[in-house]
Amino acid sequence: MIMRRKIRLTESELHNLIKTILEQSESEDYYIISNKEYEELMKLSGYHGKGVTKLPKFGGKPLYIKGNVDLSKTDTDSLGNVAYIDGNLSISGTKIQDLGDTKVRGYVHDSGTPRERIRIKRENEKKMAEMDSLREDGDWDLSEGIDNIEDIGVKANALYKYLVDENLIDKDEYDVYYMYPLKYKYYGLDTFQPIFGSEEYTVGTSDEMDSATLEYAKNYIDDVGIDGFREGYIDNYIDIDDLKGYVEDYMRDDIYSNPEVYFDKSDYELTDAQEKRIEEIEAEIEDYEQQQKNLEGEYEDPEEYSRLWDDFQQLIDDLEEEKSNIVPDDEPTDDMVERKLQDYLDEVADNPVQYIREHGLELKNFVDEDELAKGLADDDGWEMISSYDGTYETVYLEDRDLYIMRVN
């Protein structure tokens, strides 16, 4: 009997094996070529894609290109007989009108090409068809009263008014229905792209602008990290409760373990039982002293008087000695520890940055990021989210104030 050894493949090895099998299968229909070889051939041919793919070495097979292909800013007008690009394709600034049957696994970058112009034209035609439906129903017409228009329509009217007032569009040529609402939001703000252009604008209320700015600030903190801020700035945003919680975790144990560091003899206190015994002793002493006083005049025999007086005095002396021997234990009480701990925590809260630095702690570990985001938003204002030119405009539409920013 022949024993066959089992072969175990890792996930990575299995992936590579499947990929090899697929490529071998594809090689029957395609000619596999690297992105670098294809780009070099395009360069040598003066970027005539059809000529490149007709080279005898390819045997008339369509090309299967492995990797990203970059033909941007060249005279390319066609990729040639290319079936598949296993990566991204950049044809920005070329003369390509369409990709034909070429499939691209990744992104296609086509800015400044005839293909882009055709694509945008088709997209705009589709957008206009959507907006024509709203126009026919008069959904955004202010004549119906601003309270009868949905929120997105009110914002579209605000943008339209702004563009007209700034002489950026001709109101006789365009109406509000050219303000196309985009599907994505900019930090929660509604975005629009006038169908006749490539500019994008946001429109929001005061509350929405505040919310967007705060969201932007939080994202900024996530991106740059606490280390991205100068130390003096974040000093104002220490999470005091977090810092006190950190200190409290070890300080209580340290006070119990090393009381001599934190307490003088004068700090120690009597227990409740000791306090009670002292009260009892003092009451007994007072009673015996009263009985001593009462002896006067009751005994004619001086010796009897002296003996009784001495007996009472001995009782008093014994009690005084017992009282003097009642002293605090040399261990701090729980109340003493908690008071000492609270005093220490109060000092930490008064000078948190000083404490952090003196103890070699990382300042960034105790920053309240929510408060830091609020502070950043308050300091930099709405201009912080205006990615185009750092400004925003106010539009008054009937009884509403709306704020507009260009973001590209």
C-alpha cells in the first residue's frame, strides 16, 4: 500500500495557487503582460495603442495587463486591443474618447479627456431628467410659500439666490432646478452641484454648521492625533476626572503602605472606642473629685478623713494614668486616608499639567478629546470646514438664515 503525504497550504499559498491557475486559464484567451512593459511599448510607438496590440508577439490575442496603468498627459487616443487591466487606469489629459470593451478592475482617472466630457454630458442629461420631474410639479417654487417646501428645496433656493446675486449665473438662463442635490453630505451638510458646472456647494443652518464644524474637528483630531497639537494648546483640555481617577488608583494604596510619608504624629486620631473610654474616665474622675469634696466636714477624726481622701485620690490618679496611656494607634484610620487622598486630589486638579510633567506622565493620555474638539471648533470657527477658500456666505431667504460654502 502506498502512503500519500498530505500537503497543507497556507491561506496565502492557496491564494497564489488559485491566481496562477486562473492566469494559466486566461492565457489561453489573453496575452498577459505587465503594466511596465505595456507602458514602455506605448511610449516607443508614440502612444498608438492599436499599433502596439497588433504586434506579432501577441498573436492577435487581447491583452491582460497586470498592475496600474498610467498614460496621463500623453498623446494616447486608444488603448488598443486591451481586454482587462488588473489595477487602476489613469488617462487624464489624453485624447481617449472611450475605453471600448476594456474592463478595469480599479478606478479610471479621465479628467481633461474627451471621455470625461462625454461622461459628464450623459450624467448631466440624467440629472436634468430627475430635476425636470421636480420642475413639472413645482416642488421647489417659492410661490407656494417657503413653509410648504421641503428642507432640501429651501436650501436649493438659497444657493440659487446666492449664485444670481453674485452674478455667477444668469437667472434668465437658469432656474432653481439646476441646483442638483448630491447624494453625499459634507460633514453632515447638504451638498449641491449646479448642473452647468463642476463646483460643489454646501448649504446649512446655523445648527448644522456648528455640527459640521465639530465633526470636522473630531476627524482632524483622529487624523493628526494629540501629538499634532502644540503642548500649550492642549494644556487647557486635560480631563481632570480621568487624571484624578488615575492618581486615586495608586495613591490610596501608597498612603496605607507608607503612612510615615504622609502623616505626622499629630495627625493620628483616637478611635471611637478610645474617645468613649476617655469620656467615661473623665466622668469617673469628676465623680470621685466631688466625693472628695463632700468629705469635708463629715468626719471629725482627721485620720479617717485623710484615709478616705487618699483612697479617692488614688482612684483619681489611677484613672488619670489610664487616660494618659490612651493614645492613637500608629496606623491611619480610613477617614484619615480618605481626607489625605482628597487633599492630594484637590492639588492635582488645581495644577494638572504640573502634576503630569513632574511625574513623567504622557500629557496626551489625559486629554479630553471631546472638549478639545469643541475648543478647536470654537477657536477656528466655521471657516475651518470651508475647504475651497476658507470663507462662507450668509443668505437671507424670507425668514431664514442659511450659510453657503464652496467646497471644491
